[in-house]
Amino acid sequence: MTLNIWRITDGKSGHDSQSAGLCKAIADLSSSKQFDLTANSLASCLKSFVSRKFPDGDGLPDPDIIIGAGHGTHLTMLSAKRARKGEIVVIMKPSLPLNFFDICIIPKHDAPPKKNNVIETNGALNALEFNNNKSKNLGLILIGGPSKHYEWNSELIINQIDAVVSRSKEINWTVSDSPRTPKNMMSKILASNYKNADILDFNNSPNKDIRKLIFMAKDIWVSPDSVSMIYESLTSGASVGLFDMPKKRKNRICTSIDNLIIENHVTTFSAWEKTNVLQTNNSNLSEAKRCASIILERVL
């Protein structure tokens, strides 16, 4: 049996990474065909829901599974199911009641309730796989930016990057920014003229380049605001370092990062500074594949 998967996307890279990761995991375990559809406006969703018609799906086979991540995909998934049936799998804690969806994949830090249709995960899903053949001389530095959870300080991060690159001269580093990174930050890093570091501009590099580097790099440093990048790095089997940044307030996201530190899955900059050694990755994450197995068991 070949499963037909409709993946509803809101165009946000973090959400797309999660839904794409789950679709890939399902495809690795079972024969499937994936059809990507863009999330519709509120007015279009209401019209589709009332009419029981879903024009975007015209010409496509009926879905067995409808997958979406992000609040903007919820109504489109519901209107697609009403018109064409299929099991809805929502990734991340939905803004609508949980019983609206067949399966809800929710990170542990969002404190999901114990329900039959809820799958609790360690962090965000992603498309990365564990790599046993990491490149020992390849390192990656992933820079986020201002967020609701941490006090951003560009100079503080730049100084920590300088220490990592300068002390680890045997490693060829790639420093990559993100959509949230302050515009003048990368130019300041470039001005340091590191002989063992290259700059990767996210604007000029497809996501697959970053994912390939995450897959291959043995050591990866991430700013703690970049939760999805932290879990992608851990999933790939890399040793992960976290730059020190003060928290804005205590919340679920910060607590989840603190738990990674306490459980020795990641190394803080202050801890690394004393030894120049990153904690070996002992997390063994494969959340997308685990969720895919549960979904297939229920759907099939």
C-alpha cells in the first residue's frame, strides 16, 4: 500500500523543517507519495469547510495523512480533511483543541497532556539522521538572534566565537547566520580574518547546505535561542556547545535548554572554557523516525 501524504506548509523554514522531517521518516519506513500544499487564508478555509470542497487538492489522490506544522496550517488541514478525509497529524502544540486533530506531536517543553492522540517528543522534529562518520576536522557555528527567551548581545557572542575559533585551530569552522541575526554581526566576524573559518550567508545558501554541514560536522556551537538548530545538531550525532546568554525570564523553552545542560547532552561555553572539550553527544535522538513508526502503526 502506498500512502498519500498531503503536507500543508506555511512557508516558515522552522515549521517546514519539522513537517519535511516527518514526511521523510515516513517515506523511509513505508511506501508513500508526498504532495505539498500551501496553507490558505482564513476566508478560503471557512469557504472550503462550509462547502466541503478543497480546490487546492483537485487532481490529487485522496490523502491518507495530512501533515502540518505551525498555527497557520491548522484550518487548512481541517478543511482538507472535511472535504477529502485523511488522518490529520499536527506538529507542535495547536492553538485549537487537541481533539480536533487525529495525532498531535508536541515537544515535552510544552507540557502536553496525556491523551491517546498525543505523541510527546524531545525537542522539535527534523530531517537529520545520526552520522557515525563525522568529519573530525569540521566544525560549525550557528548564530541565531534576538528572541523572546534570551537577552541578545552581539558582542558577547562574537567574543565567544573568537575564543572557540582561536583555541581550536585544528578545526575548519563554518560560521552561519540566520534570519534573526543582526545585520552588522557577520561583517564584524569577517573583520577578524580567521584563517580557519569561513562565513556562510543564509541569504545566499540553500537550507540543504546548512543541513549537510550539520550532518558532517563533529563539533557544533549554537546560540541557545536557536532551539531547532540545537536539536538538529544533537540528532546528527555532533558534540554540541551552547554560547552563554542571559535568560529574559524563566519559561518552558529555557527550562528545556537547562535540562539538556543538566543531563550532559550539551556543553555550555563557560564549562568548555575550562577544558576546551565538548561533551560527547549521548542523546541518541531519532524523534522523527519514532513518531513515524507510531503514525504508521495507527494509520495502517
